Amino acid sequence: MSSQEHPLGISFEFFPPSTEAGREKLIHVRDALAATNPRFFSVTYGAGGSTQARTQDIVRRVSESGITTAPHLSCIGSEKAQLRDLLAQYREEGVESLVALRGDLPSGMASIGELRYANELVEFIRAETGDHFNIAVAAYPESHPQAANLERDVENFARKMNAGADMAITQYFFTADAYFHFVERARAHGVTQPIIPGIMPITNYTKLARFSDACGAEIPRWIRKQLESFGDDHESIAAFGTEVVTRLSQRLLDGGAPGLHFYTLNQSAPVLKVVNNLVG
Ligand code: FAD
């Protein structure tokens, strides 16, 4: 950790915008967030390589901030040769960190590809590139939606960490105990690497509800009810969202979380409000 780094070990995730206007706006968001001295930025990736070029372009633009920038990389629907090429390109461009994922097969894509799970991708990256990349993987405190049960999911998670991952970033959640319980289970399975909670700001109830249903993140009833009662009152949603997410983040840090990874949705204001409320 550099002496400049934010003392709470925060990091921020972006997605690659599909329009030039979106890309320009992202540069401003990047700069506003770079001013907090995050540990790193990350940029998401479409499964099956659907946003490969866009992810690479945004990684270049975001890394011009001087902050370490980690591309996400998923293996489902890809052949080893494609992944090998992409790893070589990232190496050439000076990328040193990756978020390694299985991803989800896009509808209409028939072939799973040569690697079935994220642990196989981590093994592949290590076999191809040794210790060059710092590798983060995904974790699911409330269980991955396809997992048979939490215990099986934790076993699979431990396999992925043992394959050579350096750290994990979690899916977002709103119940701090889900994170603490997951970390405890992972430690019982011998995982020693840092597990960083993923934090989703609350700004738009409809979108959040749709997203949460798809990825298996639970919005507790009291939060749902309160957000529903605000209707189209965006100011009240934002104020309540900041309060809830600040309290969650603070609880996680106070309970020993080794940092916070914010899902920015390419907006700086909602996450900055939370970051500025936190105390070390
Ligand atoms: P895995 O770890 O492979 O797990 C997938 C499922 O298979 C789980 O149910 C697990 O229990 C099971 N499993 C794992 N290994 C084995 C095994 N060896 N044998 C049998 N079962 C196994 N998606 C994107 O498309 N692009 C992104 O950029 C992206 N970024 C993300 C970042 C974070 C931090 C998180 C939490 C998620 C992200 N996702 C992204 C979503 C992710 O791709 C999906 O959740 C996907 O369904 C699972 O990917 P994974 O790497 O967690 O898979």
C-alpha cells in the first residue's frame, strides 16, 4: 500500500459505456474518484468476449489516471487461444491486475468453451503467465444463484482461491452478517486471502430490484418497503440510500473488512457521499 492510498482501502468498478458521450462522462467520473486515492479501479467485461474491445479501450483510458486498473476477464464461451491472446495483450499494455470470472453464457451462445469454472480460469492464467498478474475472483456472501447450497458454494470458492487467486471481491449485499458469516466459512476452508465486500449504492429502486433478482442479492424487506414508499421522490431515495449504505459500509469496516469495492455504475456522486461519511 502506498502512503498516498486512501486509508480505508477503497476501490471502484466501472462498466464500458457503449456511446462516446458515456465514455467522455466516465473520464470525469474517473477523475473525481481518483482524487480519493483508491487502491484500484476495475472495468467489467461481457461474457463470451462481447465487450472485449470496449473493456480494453476503457482500461486504457481509466489507467491514464495513474491508478492501477484491473480488467475483468470471463472464460465462459471462450477458447484457450482467445484467452491466451488477451492475456498477452494486457501484459504488453502494462496491466498487472485482473478480476477473473466464469461469467454467464449469453443467450444464443451455444458453446461453453474450454474452461467451465472460474477456478479453471485462475489455473490457466497462472500456468500461462506465472505470477505476473494480481488476480481477484468473485465471492457470494448470500450464495451464487446456481449453487446447490451455501456450503457447496464456499467449497467451490475455496477451490478458486487455492488455484492461485490473491483476493476476492464479493457480490453486493445489504446484510452485514451475510458477509461475516461467509468470511468465517471461507476461513474454515483454509482461505487466508483478503475478501473485499462489494458495495452497491442505492439510487434507483426499480433498477436495483431488477438487478438484485437477477444476481441473487437480497434487498431486506424494510429497505424495499421504505424505498417503495418514496415513489418518484429521487431525493429521498438518494438520502435514504446514502444512510443505509454508509451504515453497512461502516459496520463492515468496523468488523474487520479489509477494504470496500464500490459498484459505481459509472457515477461518482452516490459513492463519494458514502466514502466521505466513513471513518477509519
Ligand atoms: P464460478 O466461481 O465458476 O462459480 C459459478 C457457479 O459454479 C457457482 O454456483 C459455484 O458454486 C459453481 N462452481 C464453481 N466452481 C465449480 C467447480 N469446479 N465444480 C462445480 N461447480 C463449481 N459478469 C460478467 O459477465 N462480467 C463481469 O465483468 C463481471 N464482474 C463481476 C465482478 C464481481 C466482483 C462479481 C461478484 C460478479 C461479476 N460478474 C461479472 C458476474 C459473474 O460472472 C456471475 O456471477 C457468474 O454467474 C459466475 O462467475 P464466477 O466467476 O463467480 O463463477
